[in-house]
Amino acid sequence: MSDVAERVKKIVIEHLGVDADKVVDNANFIEDLGADSLDTVELVMAFEEEFSVEIPDDAAETIVTVGDAVRFLDKATAAS
Amino acid sequence: MRRVVVTGLGMVSPLACGVEETWKLLLAGESGAGPIQGFQTDDLACRIAMQVPRGDGTNGTFNPDHWMEPKEQRKVDDFILFAVTAATQALADANWKPTTYQDQIETGVIFGSGIGGLGGIYEQGIVLKEKGPRRVSPFFVTGRIINLTSGYISIQHQLKGPNHAVVTACSSGTHAIGDAARLIAFGDAEVMVAGGAESAVNRLGIAGFAACRALSTDFNDRPKEASRPFDRDRDGFVMGEGAGAVVLEEYEHAKARGAKIYAEVVGYGMSGDAYHITAPMESGDGAFRAMQAAIKRAGITAEDIDYINAHGTSTPLGDEIELNTVQRLMGEGSKVSMSSTKSAIGHLLGAAGAVEAVFSILALRDQIAPPTLNLHNPPASMQIDLVPLEARKRDIEFVLSNSFGFGGTNACLILTHAH
């Protein structure tokens, strides 16, 4: 697992209070991990903080699974 | 008017987590005071407080994980956590778990808090300044506003009746219980969870109350002696934290389900001083009228009252005015006992009235007046028993609990055995 994926997973576990084995690539934050809309706002904020990137609202709306977050952040951190 | 009784009690206090755990230590004369833990105090005028003892949940310690999921705890200030804890205990004590839709819509919540999430407001203010608005938490608002005590309690226990909150400084807990009792009396609900919660022991809270000269500052090296209501050497209150809760229920509803009945709420009186933002009136007029209104509502006379849980915060002005006002109300030769349990748990601000109502109910149940600690030199004007230093067994039929708040807001409750 990439460094980005590890860090994303850690944030998701911490913020949503879920078991590590549930945080898989295709896990949907709301449907599979029990998040509500405010939790996802906070998650995106935590990703921004951890990776020192800015995630605009329209991009944030496309991040609905763990894999979406990893792919977005992989790209964003590679670009910077 | 429908009768309202108390069928459940809950509490997390600076002495312990739990009603019986706290009551036992209170009667034993223990104090919850100590040097403030958890933040920098060296530059504060007051460096002591009464904080909830945290631990693994054994020996009366408070383990947050037993009451709220860690994921939710992160989103709220401690006053909401304390409120949920006390309310959950009270509902369990009342053995009231509404599962049908009908029971759920007939059960409501009124909780109070004086200050709300001051700690979180302080922290997020710093985030805003240092990191900008995009870093302010989406849970900043919901974890700080006062009615989210009632909100969280209702969500956790599926209580779909009236959902309300009270913000009247140090009278909040008393107003919450009194107002909840009225909602039941008027038929808006059959059961209400009512109480108060506070968690203002943080740098901003201590600095703020010290700035308005309300806190004790002479006893930083002797914290357990600092809260000394009515004593000659008192110099301000010691801040406490926690929550108290009661389950109130319509009398026939409680009887029909065979509930254990602690007491009946028979009197509730309120008034405003219209005088000063922090100082009580010299004449005690507002406090006098609130007590008088509660007595009238209860259909008794002042002489019928056996025990008074005083507001008694340990401030120089407030205690003396309350004592004189009570003595004026009770008349000469009164047999009443009045104590301030703030001597043991500090001033829980918006939670004080709720916690003290619970103590008043237990005084009634066990026929014992809890003590006023550190009262070595009572005022010369004293004519009544202030229960100095040690708890006292005595006959108790009617109890009065007093709360007076900043802004000049007064509230009093009278409880008695339900016959």
C-alpha cells in the first residue's frame, strides 16, 4: 500500500471510528463507513491538512470512497 | 393541574460519576476541589477548580466511552457529554425506555446550560485566526450550542416529545426542571428528562469569571478550603463542572407502570431582580419573591419547609443576602436547616440547580441534611442551622432548592414525598 493510502486510511479510521479492516479501497464513506454529510466535510478538511493541498468543493463532491480519496491525493501530491 | 413526580436521577459531578457514588461522598464531607488539571494556570488569578474525576469507570470515576461513542465525543464539548451521561443514568434509574412511537412522542427533554461550549469556541477561534475559515470544524456549531444537550439526549434515547433548552446562567438547571414539570402538568408530555450541564473549567472560563471578581483567589494553595459558603473568610466561588438530570413523570403514568417515585414537584417560583448584571439586590427582593412564589404554588407556608439547598456560592455579598432573605422569609425561631453543597462540589453554574435538586430529593429520601463544608465562622446575623461541617439526620417533609443567576434571574423548586 502506498504512503498516501496509508495516511488516508489512518485519517478515516480516526475520524469515523471504524475498524481498519473495513477501510478498503471501494468502501463508501456514507454507505459503508457510517459517515454523514458533515463527517465527509470534516474528512476532506483533514485530508487538506494532512497533505497540504486544497480540495475545491466540486472536487470534494467526487470523493465518495476511500479509493477516490487516495487517487485524488496521489495526483494532487504528485503535481505539487 | 396534573401532578408531577420524580422517577429517575442521574449525575456526573466533581465527586464522582453517579448519583449514589456522589451522595455517599457528599455526606462523608469529601470535597472535589484540587489544582486545575489540563491547561496552563500559572498566569491565572484562580488556579483551583472542581473537575470531574476521569478514569476507567470503576470507583466512581467517569469513563466517557461508557456514555458516548468516541467518534461522537470528538465533536462536542464536555457539557454535552456530561448531559448525555446524566440523562442516560436518569432514564435507566427510572426504568423508562420508550420503544413504541406513542411512548416516544410523549417523552421530551429540557436541559439547561449557562455557558455552553466555551472551550470549543476558544479553540476554534484560534483555528480561525491561525489557519483561516476553511479549517473551522463542521461540528463547531453543533458541538457548542446549548440546546444540543437536549438534541443529543433525544437522538440517543429516541425521545420525540417537546425538545427545549434553558439559558439562565446559574439558574438554568432549576428553570429546566421547573419548566419541564409545567409541560407535564399542562399535558404537553407524560415524561420529561430535565437537567443542566456545564463545562466551563478552561482558560477562557476561569479568566472571564476571575475578571468579574466572582472566583476565589485566596486559597490556591489550599483548594479544599476555598469553597466556604457563609463562612467569614469566603472570597468567591470555586468553579465546578458536570451535569445533573431527573426524569419527571405524570403521577398516574408513573403509578400505572409501577415506577419507583422519589418525590413530587409541588412548587416552582421565578422572579427577576431588574437590578444589576452580576450583583444581587441588597434587599434580596428578587430571591424573596421567587421563594415566596414557589411556596404559594406548593400551597404551604414557609414554616413547612425543613431543608433548603442554598444557592450559597461562597461569594462575600451573595451568601449574606441569601441568608438574610431566607431568615426574613422563615421568621423568628425557624427550625429549618439550610446548607450549601457547593462547599463540596463547587459552583456548577448552569448544572448547579439540577445537581442540587437531586441532592434535595436525596435529603428527602434519606432524611438527612448534607453539610456546608468549611463553615467555621458563621455570620453574626445567623439565626438558622447552616449544617456546618457534618451532615445531620433530621425530619424532612418539604425541601426548597434555590438558584440565582447573573442578570438577576431567580428560580426555586419545592419538593416533597408523593403521598
